[in-house]
Amino acid sequence: MTLSGKAAIAGIGATEFSKDSGRSELRLAAECVSAAVRDAGLTPSDVDGLVTFTMDGNAEIAVARELGIPELSFFSRIHYGGGAAAATVQQAAMAVATGMADVVVAYRAFNERSGMRFGQVSSAAAHQVNTSGVDNSFHYPMGLATPAATVALVAQRYLHTYGATSEDFGRVAVVDRKHAATNPDAWFHGKPITLAEHQASRWVAEPLHLLDCCQESDGGVALVVTSAERARDLPNPPALITAAAQGSGPGQYIMTSYYRDDLAALPEMGVVGGQLWRQSGLARSDIDVAVLYDHFTPYVLMQLEELGFCGRGEAKDFVRDGALELDGALPLNPHGGQLGEAYIHGMNGIAEAVRQLRGTAVNQVGGAANVLVTAGTGVPTSGLILTAA
Amino acid sequence: MSTPIEEAARRIAAQGESRPRLARDPVNQAMINNWVEAMGDANPRYAPGEDTVAPPAMIQAWTMPGLHGQRAGDDPLGAMMSILDDAGYTSVVATNSEQNYHRYLRPGEHVSATNRLESVAGPKRTALGEGWFVTTRTTWYVGDEVVADMLFRVLKFRPGGGTTAAAEPAAVLRPVISKDTEFFWEGTRLGELRIQRWGDTLRHPPGPMPPDGDLDAKPGWVVARGTGTVYSYLVHHHPQVPGKRTPFVVALVELDEGVRVLGELLDASPDEVHIGLPVEAAFVRVDDELTLPAWKVRA
């Protein structure tokens, strides 16, 4: 039994990406879900399932009420922050493939810049009365209290272990910003950066410069999942869900998996990658575009290693010769990623994968047939391989 | 600019001498007999008789408050101790005592004593930890006549090696503590870095289950030696973190016992920190309930 090829993304929708949306998160959710349903050639009454993140502030029933979705037979939430992104599509696909629902919309909408900023210290995360609060008790009170800081500790060990440099991290930011510069929907449209600018940007959490850290954004993105069969009858070319996986590794924590043997690794992404290759039957060389979650640059290098695009510690060499450019061996984040386009918790990357497969992306990679997308790193995570029908 | 401790010291010193505290009993032969016996002092001047006098070194004994005695409300040493306790300098050791005897005391004389705060100096780095030297002057009287005086100095210090400044109690992010982790925080309050132990296996962070899944096993803990090396670290610059001053260093330390523990590295400049740097445990007292584990560079 396999999920591969049973379901497809048939519609995508988004709000504009900004620093201050000027409206409620529920309004953003309603707008992006509405746009995605319209893009799929469907109406709200066709929708019978909704999936989002546990972190999302918009309950499925609130979204259903606003859009006039009459009945829901499937609704689900995925935990672990940005690690949920690809898993929302996985859950939607499983619901569709098992007949639990016909049309499931995955969505994420927030005022992450004008409202609660994830880059700040969250006392709520420190004080939650559950196992994650206890986990955080060994980190937050000691001053390790922001996402950048949690990543910096791993990045320092990675630099030490493999002899990489801050410039190697910087190359990821430069390529993302280069792609964003030619994407009119990107916040950093028309604003590429140089490696020297990356190096000159202020420290946030050493060894991370400001330009190693993704931006903070307001906005929403939604994705319509239905059966591959139904998707073929809808207006847009379907993006088939060839593989979909979640992954958690040994000794797993949320951003602070500091107690397992190898600190300079992301084994949870290895768990995801192993499933993606197995489910899809594809090789690394079959991947035409990689949309890798890029909240912090070091984790892009480590993902390349975990997914097998290069050997352990070799990402610094892999990214040095233009491999991540649009005409390179593995074009990375043609929309500009979260460093360049917007930080919508990974969901905007899935929408970009669909555009690449439709052939409608602004920075189109010619003949893109298979796109790999990953979700948030440093946390239990997820991934997808989407394929042109 | 002076610190709150220095301001409190000035205020208490300005109050001058406390009210005289009258000894519980007059100078008496029974107490003298007990004292010379305990000290092994066979000087015949202290034996019962017409011209007997009290040993001068007994001076403190006459005005001791007794087993259940309490300090007077205006006692300057008590007031200063309490301020230093609240600032995290909870431990005390006496360092100097210099007594001057102006004349002998005879049975029947009733002495009283006053105290005043002479000086508070600090914070000082000492082998015991960071602390303040508190100097008081006690004066003994019979009526209005001064019969003895004493300079008394204590070091009031922060145990466990000390830190440069107390964390800001209101602001610090407090840990969520479970039944599985409360022993760790009890330990830090005592200046102990406790690591959970299941048989021969150490585990950190602690949890409710042993590595082998044996439901009958019971956890214990060891007090780590506290020495280890930096396994990885970061220098935090932005944004501000409650209870910390940026930039600050957070280090993941591999203890000599083999487990990793995270804490702030207190006294290192970011430039000198590197992976492999030898460090040792330190403890940052926030308040009565919370002491945070931390690190300092090992000399």
C-alpha cells in the first residue's frame, strides 16, 4: 500500500506578503483559502476537510464559518512549528486517499511580524506546563531563548566539525536573495545582497549574522488537496504527491536536540529523506528543484547532507560552484525562500513547488518535473516530493 | 554611582551605635569556673576568692543572647546580613576578630554591649566566591565606662564560586519543574550540579524512565564534579533576553562524567571562548526558590 500518486495539489492561494497586513489573522486565512479554492476551480461547498498547524491561530471551524464551508468530515492539526508545513499536505493526502474527505485545504495564516514575532523571546514557550515546558527549563532560563540562538549552538559545532565558514552559510542567503530579487511577490524584490554584505551584517547570535536569519512576515498561504483522479479534471495541471513524510529523530527536542551523539546533524530530516526516496523511487539526480526550509542558513547546508545531495560535511563545497542557481545542479528556492520571499512557515515554498511543476513560476526552472520540498528544521519535520502529472 | 548594597551600608552605618544590650546575668563565679575549665586555664586569678577577676577573653560570653536569643531590632550586623542574603550572598565566614580589654571585670558587675557598622567592602573575588567584607565594632560598658571593644569582620559570600551580578529576579524566565526534574533544582539551590543516575548510566536532561525501560528501576542522582569542556557555544547579541545583559555566552558543556549540560558562561569575553575550553560549574542565585546552573572558565 502506498500514498504515492493517490492525491495531488490542485489549487494554491496566498495573500500579499507584508510586514503589517492591517487585518486579522482570520481574515488572512479566509483570503488565502478562498483564493486556493478558486484556483482549483472549486467552491467552498466542495471543501470537506481543513488542516493547519497547532501554532495557527485560526481554528478550522472559524475558517469554515467565514467561507461558508457547510460541513467538515476531516480536520487535523500538526505540531512542531514550521516542521508541520509539508505534513499538512501529507495528512490531507492521507485523508483523500482513504476516503475520509474529498477536498482538503491546508492553510497557514498569521501576522507574524506585526503581531507575535517568533524571533523574540517567548515566555509562553518557556512556561507551558507540559513536557515541552520541562524540556525548555534546561535552556530558556539559561538565556538560550530565541530560535536564532538555538540554531547558533548547532551551527558553531558544525563549523568546528567540518571546517566550514560563515561565508559558506552566507552563500545560501545570497542565492535566496538573488532569486527573490526577480520575484515581484517577494518582500526583497529588487534587493539582492552580496557575500560581503552578509559578512558585514550585525551579529544576532554568533556565529549567525542578521542575514543568516529569515525575515518575519505577515501573510497566508493555502493549498487544495484532492484525489489525483479528480485533480485531472480541474483547470490547473495537478502537482502529484509522489512522496510525503514526517520525521522525528533519536533524542529529539524542539530546536534543542543537544544531547544526542552528533550535534552537527539533522537526523529527523534524514528520517524524512529516507521515506521520500523510498516512496517515490526517485534518485537525487531526478530532483529538478529543491525548496528547502531556510529559516536559518546553516540548516540548509545540513539538509543537503541529510537528504543525500552531498556527503556529510561536504555541503560547503557543494554550494560553492553555483549548484544552487537556477541553472545549477540543484536550483534552490527559486521564489527566494523565506530569507527572500516571505516567512509563511514553509507553506509559501510548497506553493512555489506547485508553480514550478505548472510551469508558471516567475523564476521558472525549465522542464521541472520533480520538486522536493522540506519543512522546518531543528524540530520534528516533514517533506514532500511533488511531480508534474 | 553606588550599588544598593553600598547605599544600605551607608544608611546602617549612619545610625551609629545600637541601643545597649544588657547581659543576661552579671559577671559571676559560676560562669567563670565553667569557662576556665573548658579552656584549660589554671590561672589562680580566676579562681574563687576575695580578689577574683574574670578572664578578659570571656568578654563576648557575658553578652551572648543565649541558645534561643534573637538579635535586637536595631542590630546593624543583623540588618546588613539580611540585605546581603537577599542579594544572593547567603554564606558567611568570620575572618577577623580583634579585642581590646580596657580593664578587668569583677563578679557582680553588669555589662552591656553596643554594636555599630564600621564598613562594608566589596564585591570582592575570593577563593570562596564573590562576597562583601562586613566590619562591625562592639563596645562593652559598665555604666558609662568602656571596659572592652572588638572589631569583628565577616565575609558574606555567594556560594559555589560566585558570579559578577545577581540575575534580575523579576525578569528571569523561570523553569517549569516536574516530579522528574525537581531534584536538579533542589541541587542548584545548594550549589550542587546533580545528574540523574539509573544504575551505572547518567542521564541529562533527566526524565521518568531508565535507558533500559525497566519499570521497577528507581532513579538516583550524583553530584557532578562540575568540571568539563565547552562542546559548543554561541554569543547572544539580539534580541534582549529577560534577566541577561547582551552580549552573553551560552555554552553546552560536556562534563567529565560524560553528559552535556547547558548554561550561561559567566566570566568569559566572547573572544576567548572556544570549543574545548575547560570550564567549571557556577551557580547564579535568583531568589530563595531558584538558582540557575552556569559556567565559568576554569583557571
